[in-house]
Amino acid sequence: MNFFDLMATAVALSMDAFAVSVSKGLSVKTLRPRHALITGTYFGGFQALMPLLGYFLARSFANYIQVFDHWIAFVLLASIGANMIREALSKDEETMNDSFGVKVMLPMAVATSIDAMAAGITFAMTGANILLAVALTGVTTFLFSAAGVKVGNVFGARYRAKAEFIGGIILVLMGTKILIEHLTV
């Protein structure tokens, strides 16, 4: 994966966190800078940690799955992307707790970063520079999440579904690109 692919993946992975951050912004009457900092730190930190875990997990089994690794990458990215698209098109509205404490933020950070673990497996299978991938994913998610709190507080829920939908499309396209590259070689 080249820099553009890694950056596109980082942006796509950050869309779940952005969507949840928008919801957090909706839940706050008086937004303070620390709300954006807390949200960005939780989501960015977990979005950086999870692909690293996925990468090392995949590297442990690389010799066994090398023949069909591109199919695994395709299925993982397409599945994550399809799920994001499904959630974006869902009419279910979640009400968000206005707390920024550990009991609220930790489960949300873990939930929004599970797909990043699967992306870490993809990074291992495509030979991506894991340090660059993790840094881009963490920083991008931090920035999107911090901005998402503000966007949610100012503009409301209008952009939440669109962000998640676009992120899903990007992941499906990335998975398809990986599959096509390996099948045409």
C-alpha cells in the first residue's frame, strides 16, 4: 500500500469515530475544548492501537495465509465498509450520553476501532508500512473526532450518516483495489 492508500484507509477508518463524535457533540449543551481533546484522544488512540494489534496477529500467521491473503484483505475491508454503509442507511437514531468519563468513552473507543484491527490484518497482508499506517490512522482519527464534536454541537446530526456512508464506500473500494491488483499480477 502506498501513502495515498494508507491515507485513504485512515480517513475511511476515522469515519465511525467521526460519526460518534458528532453524536457526542449533539449531547453537549456547552462545548469546551477539553471535550474535543478527550474525544480525539480516546478515538485516535484506539484507532492507532487496534491496527497494530491486528498487524502483529496477522504476521504471526503470515506463512499459513500468504496464498489467499488478498482475498482475506478484500473480505475484511468490504465487510467493514458494507457494515458502515448499512449503519449509515439505517433509520435507527441512538441517543448519546453527555458524559466524557472513562465508563462512556472507553466502550465507544473500542467499538469504533474494531474495524481498525481488521485493517491491521490487511496492512500485514499487503506489506504496508505499519508505523506510517498507525500514525496516519491515529492522527487522522484524532483530528476528525475532535472536529466531529464541534460539528455535532454546531450543525447537528445532518452529517453523521453521510460521513459513515463515505467511509464505507472508501473501504469497499480499497478492498476491491487490493483484490484486483493481486489477481492481475
